[in-house]
Amino acid sequence: MSIYTEAMKAQGKADALDLRGRAAGMDGTGIIAEESKAPAFDPAKDYTGWPAGAPVTDEGQVWTLIQPYNAAGYEGRPSTLRALWGLCHTKDPAKAKPWVDPYGTSGMYMTGECYKGADGIVYQALQDNLVHDAAALPGAWEAVA
Amino acid sequence: MKIKLSNNTELTPILVTGGQRHIQGQSRDTLSFIFPGTANMEELDSAFTAENCESIAIIGDDGTEYIHKAYTVRAEITKASVEVTPATAEAEAVYMDRITVSMAERTYVETQLMKLNSSVGTAELDAAYKEGVQNA
């Protein structure tokens, strides 16, 4: 292991801890802009020591911890543990993620937030509290990219 | 005469000269490429980068080709009026604008340092960064 890789590893750890500490005060757009600093979800990890709002990446999405818990004691992952993980959305079309159905009020799309359709088109919400995609509610979305 | 750089850029200097010069604290073999004053200096500046000068082929009008490796240290790029015809008893000297680009050879130690730096690739650094993020 060279000093270069050791330095990069240390930088990655420092950046991840920094984002984790700030994330609770950030919106989805800000967190997704820094998603390279979010670790991948680990189903064996104990998240009880993590602050609420800490981000992870999983299945092409960015999720934030709602309720700290020990993942080793739970079956599933953020997409199936929606009471424990919140979904981030971005207003940056370049960073848009595939559509995920909201879970109750969690993960609803607000004005300006985007998703990337299966057709590769990025749609941006024209109103708050959207729970249906552009195919189901075309008037509520604008194709932007 | 023409020269061909590593990125396949071909240029047509009037003359190429060589010699030993003291550049960046080292005595280095240096190639000087002399172009007409009408050549585009910015284009020459862009062409003679360290990357493009890893290999410089000098191709004579008779097809002979000499390849010079690692002349990557920029010594100078200047535009100056030079004497192209010396004064004689009957005529004054003739001066014309010329652009000179001089590239000096990288030293052995500099080459070894470059290899050391490139031995740690971007992918490896990216992987190390991700490992750090994951273990945070």
C-alpha cells in the first residue's frame, strides 16, 4: 500500500464522516451532489451509532437513516425498510435517479425534484407531494432532459 | 522537413537545431524548432506540450526519420527578429521574424519519478477513496 492510496483512503473516510455529520441539515439535492462520500448500505452493519439523517447508497439511490438500528438484526435493505430509511430526491436533472414509489409521505416528490424514467428522460415535478410518475400523472411533470 | 509529435500532429519547421543547454537546474540536450514568424504562436504553444513531446519524429525531405524521446521540458517559445542573411560589402543584413520552440530532454531521475507517480493509477486511488468512505 503506497502513501498515495493510504492518503486517499484517509481522505475518503474523513469526507464520509464529514458528510454524515452535516447530512441532517441538508436537503436531498445537496446530499446527492455529494453521494460519492456516502458508503454503500451494509446489511451486516450496526447503524445504532449513526446520527439520523446519515446517508447510504443502495440500488442506485441515496437513502438517509431515519431511525438508527442494527441492520444485522433486520431482514431487508433501505427499499424494503422504508420506516428506517428515507429516500433522497434531487432537483439537479444531471443527478436524477430512477423512480421509486413513495412510502406514505416518505419519498414523495416535491416541486423541482427529478427522476429519470425508464426511457432515459428526466422528469421534473411541477407540484408538491407527487406520488405518481409522469406516465400516471403527465400534467404534474415536465420533461427536462 | 517536417516533424511529427506523439499525438500525430505534423508541423513544418524551417530548421531544427540541437545542443546542450542549462534548463531548470540541469544540463540537458535540447532541440530547437524554428518556424516562420507568420506561424501561429498559440497553436505552437498548444502543440508542444510535455505529453505531445514524449516522442518527436524529425522527418527529412529525403524521408530519413529520427525519433527523439522524452524531450518534454519546455525551454522556450519566443518570437524574435533574426538575421537570415549576413551583411556584405554590397548589402545590409536581412532580418526576418522567427518563432523558436525549444524542448529539452527529461533527465533519468525525472523519468523514474514519473514512472513512480504513474504506477499508482487513478482507478487504484478511486478504489482507495471508496474503501475509506465505506469504512467510515
